[in-house]
Amino acid sequence: MLRALFLSTLLVFPALGQTPQLKPGEAFLTMDADGKPKSWGDVKTPHPLGQMAELVWLKSAGADWVSLDVYWDCKNPTCQPPKGHGRVDLRKAFRLDCMDAFLYWANWERKEWVDQQGEGVTRMQVMADFGPFLGDRVPKDGPLPEFTQDWLGSGSLLQASPEQFLNWVGMPENQGVLTMCKEFLGGFFSVTFDSRKWWFKPGVGSQGTWVLAGDGQSVALLFISMPETPKDAVARMKEIMGVDQKKK
């Protein structure tokens, strides 16, 4: 076991024991199979999840959306100039961060939940799934909230510190979220090094940019306290992890 953990750490950092060279405003964490995170930088300050909130939606409704083979025709120019993302399924919407599709599916799911189990039970379900990231920004009692842009993308309703978010990702009951990430991102934001294939999920928020990476054994999380393009954020993550940028 100790040797396995040693090798896992070695694969995340080619030089064992080397401290990641972070820039000001960056926080970086890793978690191996033992579930114990290692962290560098400010991992305690909460930030809006932004597009990374898609993972919370996958936890809440992703299995339903996969089984139903959902799709959406995005014609929203504010989602993707100049004409939207076009027709997207869940995989493509996740890859391209199509907030228009996620909001449509979320509100369709909300209606289904209310029709099947009533508003009261649905509200408890929503608070259970999203409560860890809501703080006191949604009253614990009252009507079922509407799903708006505040829940995704540039919204600031769902927030977490890097430490809190990685701990949530690493919970055994969220393994399905990591499985969907691997399936959706393979061949898109992914790279193989040291015989292990890593996927990368970037997410832009109103206060910075997140990148989550995984290989089936370990996960790593980067937060950059400034807006970055998804491509640049993933490149920075690979640089910190020691991935040869020339490898495909």
C-alpha cells in the first residue's frame, strides 16, 4: 500500500517531494486513493463554482440525463457567440460548457421531480444535493427555488473553497461523477503520461478559473484567482503537474 501511494504521488509530481511552483493567486490540491488531500496555496477561501457547478448537477440528475439521452438545440448567442452551440447532448454540453442546455435540463428535471413527488420533497432533495455549496444564500425554508443563471456559469449562488470542493469530489458516493467526467472528456481535454490517462475539466467562474483532473486513481484540483480561457487553464494545470505539453 505504501509503495502504491509513493508511486501515485510520483506520477502527479515527477520529482517526488517537489513543491509545486505556484503563481500568486493559485491554489493546488491532490488526493490519492487514501482520500487524504495534499494542498498548496490558499485552499480555504470560498469562490463561486461557476461552470464547475456542472459536476454538482451531474451528481443530482446526471444519471437520469444519461438514461434519457437528453439533447438541446442551443441558439443562445450569449452562451456561445454568434449563434449558440447548436445541437448538444450531455457529453457535448459538458465539454463545451453549454449553460443554456444545463439550465433547460435542470428546469425540466425540476418539473419532473415536483410532478412525481411534490414540491416539499423536491425542495428537501435540492437542499441535500446543493446545500453544501449554498451556505445561507438560499433560505432553508420557503418555496422551491427557480433554477436560473445564478446556479451555473457566471452565477455566484454555489460556492466552495478548493479544499471543500476536492473533498466533495473525493467522497465515495460521488464516484459516479468522476466516472462521467472520464467518459465525457476522454479524447477532448485528456493526456496520457507515465502510462496513466488523465482527463481535465476546466470551469470558469466570476472570481477565477477551476481545473479538476483525474486518472481513476488520483484527482487534482487547481484554482486560479483570475479569469482564464479553458485551454490556458488546462495548460497551466499540466505545467504544474509536470506533464510534457508536447505529448498528446
